[in-house]
Amino acid sequence: MSKLLKQMELFDMITTAELTPNQYYLLCCINDSVTPIRMNFRLELKSLIEDKWIVEKENKYLLEPKSHTIINQVEKLFKIQKTKTSTQLMNKNYKENILVFKNLFPNKKLPSGRAARSATKNLETCFRWFFENHDYSWDLILKATERYVSEYELDDKYMTCSQYFIRKQPAGTRTFISKLADYCELVESGAEMDDKPIFRQKVV
């Protein structure tokens, strides 16, 4: 099944308010004081007045409060969202997946002095960066994490904490590297345990 167009939300809002597309268009024209084109607006005006969307005063048509409400609601659909929510970036089950990821790491302090299981909020911040820059599914991420942890479960001297496994900024640099991305590539390519990971970054 094909994905619905985002603009379908506009028509859902209009029809839910019991307006036709032409009627909504006419409300917007009245709001902006422009003349509607390619429509017989007199019939639509009559319906809008009867349904109390507009009122006629001194030979002018004025919007009723509920008309302003629906126009403002639809207008929000066209505002550019500069920052995506965590749900938009990582899907609606991201909190459960982060918890599963966190619990794959041993519940102890590593020789480095850091806890293997980083704070959940820190993990969410790191995963936001990860999903903005890499194109891997949660299923692959968890499989890659299981593989990493299994390699170090007997000797955790060189194990990194869960937060740094997702991303880490090397000293003296302004960029992040990701062991998780490396291991996702390993698992996805079917590489053996001794194979070296190949880093792949999402093209944006």
C-alpha cells in the first residue's frame, strides 16, 4: 500500500469541519481580501452564511471565529518544522528500543571508570544524531549491539560505554565517529567476526 500524501491531512481537516474544498478556499479568499477564481462563489457564500462560517455586514463578508480557527489550524500544516521530533526520527517505539539497547550492555562499571549502561536521556540524544546521519533499522542496530557486546563480555577491558558506542567525538576534532554504524555494516554485510567494519554514512 502506497504512503498517503502529507497534504491529505489538509483535506481531512476541512472535511471533518464539514467544509468543501471550494468553501474553504472561499474562506481563505475572504480572509486575505482576494477575489476567488474559477468558481461560482455565490452559491458557496449562501452555504457559508447559513452554516455561520461568515456573516454579511455593510455589504462586506466577515469571518466568524470558527473560520479563523480552521484557517489557523490548516496554516500550521505549512509551517516548516526545523527540528524533527524523536518520534519522527526514530519511529514511535523509540523509547522501548533505546531501553532494549541499554540493557544489552552489562550492568556494571567498566575499567575506564564509566558505567557500561549510559543514562537513557544521553542515549536518546546520541540516537537522534545517529538517525540523522545513518540509515539503519532498529532491528539491525540491536543485532549489531548484541554482536559488539558478545565480543567483549568475557574481557571488557576495551569495551566502550553504550553512549560512546553510538557516537564519540575524538579529542581535537569537531566530528563524531560511530562504532555502532561500523557494526551495523558488519552485520548487514554478513561479515565474519574477524572482519574489519566498513564505515558507511547516510547521504543527506
